[in-house]
Amino acid sequence: MDKYVILVDIDGTIAEVGARNIKQCIIDEIERLKQNGHILVVASGRTYNNIKCIKGMESFNYIGSMFGNIIFDKNGNYVVTGKPMNKADVCKIAEFSEKIGESFIYKTMFVDKTFGNDERIRAFNNAIKVSREEFAKDLENNAVFQMLCVGQFPENVKEEFKNLEFFQMPGNYFDIIPKENTKKNIVKYFKEKFPNYKTIAIGDSENDLAAFENSDISIAMGNSNSKVKAAATYVTKSLSEDGFVYAFKEMLKL
């Protein structure tokens, strides 16, 4: 039987958006798949610290944070497969968010940070509140790999940022990353690391499409939109119906 590296999105796939735990039946399925010789990898837009605070994440063999562009092993060792955002772009996006009265989060290699006062967005992302001065210091001393911005960015504004990708996400926010930092990178990394394994990507959002396009098998959650479903090899049940478990135990029978 073929062995697979299985790349797993978090929000909308194995956990509710903003959740701090995954269900026991999903943890049990991850363990079962590992016992059968497969390699389980998180492929999420969350930061490393945000992922690690979710109960059940310790079951995975690897954690791919920031759309899988920083990949950690069990010992916390990491490899960076993507590039940070341009500092000028980070400043411009922050300024635009403030101008329209919306909140934003910027993501360094490990941590979500914001200097806004929106408690909901802070709690939702487990973000640390910092001062404007610390934001300025981060731009000088720490790479920013991703931003999360609430509200709407008009097309003419998005067009100003030729090197960035804007992903509209459920919950009225955008994930913003450098165009080359899609989930394609994490698929490529594990194909090279484990050449005798095939790859499976499972997710629910348009930011999973790059992983779908580059994996041997792709699985869309039942709660995905029509574009994501059309791009997948298979469509499983929704998150609320434990679609992750159904996909591997019943559909693929791994």
C-alpha cells in the first residue's frame, strides 16, 4: 500500500475557526494514520505559538505554520521555505486598516501581534497586544511573514500590492502573504524530504488550492465553497460531520 505525507489545514478542517482544541475522534484518526505508516503534517496560516496552544497538535509529526512556509519538527527545529513581507507593504497595509477603522494582526516567525484595541480579534488569534513602538522595532528586527486584516480591501487597494496575495476568509477577514508563500512550498518540501511517499492535502478554503494543485490527492471539506470543491480529487463530509475522519477511514480507506 502507498504511504502518504498528509498535509492538514486547521480552521474549518479539523477545528472550528479560532478553536483551542480538536475533537478526540480526530486525534484518534491522526494516531491511527501514523500507526499505518503515514506522516501527518499541519499546513496552516496560524503562527507556531498559535498552533501549539491547540490541544491535539502534539499528535502531528510536523507543524507547517504561516501557510506552511516555516516548518517545525517535534523538537522545535525549523526550516524557512518562504520569504518575509516587504516592510513598506506591512506599513501601508497597517495604515490602510487604521484609516478604515479596522483591526489587523501581523505575524512574526512565532507570534501574532497587534497594537489595536479589538479584544475579539486578539482573542480569536491568541494575539499579543504591543505598542506602536514595538511594532516599529519588529519591522526593524523581525521578519513579518503574514498579516490578517479585518474588513474589506477594495480591488484598487489590493492592486497596489503587486507582490502580495489576498485571501478572503470566512469571518470577514483577509490573510495577506507574499505571492510566493502559498501552500505549494510545503508540498514541495515534503515531496523532496520523503521521495518515496505520495502527498495528500485536505482543506476547506481557497488558500488550500495551491496545496491541492501540487499534491497527488486533494480533499475538500463538505463546508468548502464550490470553487474549492471543484478543485479537489474528493469531497468529504463537513467539519461538523467529522469529515476528516470520514475521508481517510471510509473514502480512502487508509
